[in-house]
Amino acid sequence: MSRVVALLLSALALTSTAHAQQAGKKRRPLPPEFGRVVMDNHSSQAKLPPVVFDHWLHRAKFTCRLCHVDVGFAMKPGGTDVKAADNMAGYYCGACHNGKLLVDGRKVFESCARTTGEPRPTCLRCHSQGKEVKPQVDFASFTRNLPKGRFGNGVDWEKAEETGLVKPADFLEGISIKRKSISAQKDFALGAKLQGMPDIIFSHQKHTVWNGCELCHPEIFVGVKKGATKYSMVEIFEGKYCGVCHVNVAFPLIDCQRCHTKPVQ
Amino acid sequence: MRWARTALFALAAAAALGALDLPGGGASLPVRALAQQDWRKEFDDVCSKTQDAMALSLEELRSLLARCDKLKPVIEKLEESQRKVFTRRLQACRDLYQFVLETREKP
């Protein structure tokens, strides 16, 4: 009798472990979904669907720095308290989505100005979670001629920029500050912890083209003295350090060879 | 007579507050000017050097930090949207200058 109970208990334990593992496993996003952010700071309260923001289109047109430094979007999900009033005043989404700014010869549609009543059709352009909204720019057509990447959006954005196929703007009139171009900082190597794993060659140049300085320092990288910060892949996968960008938006961490590039001696 | 005294008092008060560009009444002018539209000019100037922060001298960095600190209370008084955006922007630029200063000061 006790053997039967023990057997039943172990079977139950095994089933619940399997369920827990399945529930914890995250589905890898499809290329158009990679970098997607859902913003719901105030939408649900205003009885609007949350905003679905796709990084791929925006990153092809603007540098990370422009939006996360000049426009003021936080790097953490939900970290920016965007309200319709801010957009209408020309801040956050409204800095570009004002019905006036021209991008590739097309006016950028105006952000949602709804405060009460039924949402206007323009609101649903962004407040689209759970809605069937046809995007103005189709992912497949947009990325068809861009250099291929193995993961993420399936696009090698770095190569796309190098070859001039995308030209992200780094200045927004009335928002950005006119400044000198960035002084070149040295690239450096970070030792890998596993034997046989190539060291990382960190390219300051590649990163500063899109990010400037203050996007990463000191908010993401506090210590710059060699060896001052001990980086670990566990923390990076949890979204710290490189993981702030390279988990959900920039090429993902499973693309090991993009960073671990120094030939093993 | 009473009218003249009131007018004189009003002029003196305005000059003291820096509302009028009277010679000798300039002590409070920079503060007042900063409190109005010039905050943006000052912000643009202070934060325009972030790209070149590593090349700045320690003195220049300290001076930029002081200017950031002076600008902060002015930005905190702006209307909500501007305040949110520029508080974050100013903080990011101040943090960078502080970071570069500390990095360079430490052996």
C-alpha cells in the first residue's frame, strides 16, 4: 500500500516539475516581434488598448541615442511615464508623431490626442494590443533587401548601417542639441571565463555611433577601470550590463560569435 | 504725490527682481533670465559637451557639474511634460560628467 502511495506521489511530483518547466520556458519571438515593447502606463486606465511599440522600424530610422537620450525614453520597460498630454505637447512619441515631421518624404502620423470618449482611428495605430491593425510599413517588405542576421529580427543592423541601407538620424530639430561628433574611444578586450571561448572585443566605435556616451555610462556600465566590474553571463542574460540591450532589442545573446570574436591563441 | 511714490516703489521693486534691464540692477538678472526661456539655452550649452566628455579638463568637468546643479531647480519648476523630459536629460548628462570626473580623479 505504502509503495503505491509513494509511486503516486513521485508521479505527481514529476508531472508538476514538467509543467513548471513548460510554463517557465519562453517562446522565442518571431523576427517581426523581436524588440517589441508593450506600454501600459496609462492606456488601460483610459480604456484604451496598451501601446505596441516595434523597435525594428524605429531603429532603422533613428539612433538609440536620439530616442533614449534626447527624447528621454527610459531604458527599462515601463520606466517612462508617457501620457497623451505629453505627446500632444510635443514630447516623447509626440516629438516625432506630430503630423508634421517628414521621414522619407512621408509625414509621421500624429499621436493620439484622445482624452475622453471613443478612441479615434489614429489612436489604434499604436494602441493596438489585441487588435487587428495593419501596420503602415510591412516588416517583410521592409527587411527584404537588408543584410541577413541569424537571430533577433533576422537583420544584421550593423551591416545595414555600414552599407548605407539604413541611415538612422541622430538629430531632431527642437529636441536635440547641436554638438561635436564623438571623439573615438579605444576598443578593448574582455576575457572570457571559459577555456577555449574567444575573448570579447568590445567596439566602442560601433556602440557610440548609435548610443553616444550617456546612454551607457554610468547607468548601465558604472566601472570602466579594467577588472573593476565582474561581468557574468548569468547577469547579462538577466538583463544587466550588455543584456540591457542585447536581450530584447539589439542582436540577442545567443549569437555568441558576434561578441566573442578574438581569435583563441 | 501719492501716485509718484507708488510708481517709484513699483520701479524699485521691478529693478530689484530683475524685471527691468536697469544699470546696476543686474545682480538678480541671471537667475531670473534662467528661470524663463534661457534655461533651454543653458541646458543645450551645458549638455552639448557629453560627446567630448573624456577630453575635458577636470576644471571644465567641475564647472559643468556646477552648472547642471544650478539648472536643476529651474527645470523642476517647468510644466509637467517639460519637467519629466528635461529632468531625465539633465540627470543623464550630469551623471556622465560626474562619472568621467570620478574615473579620471581615481588613480
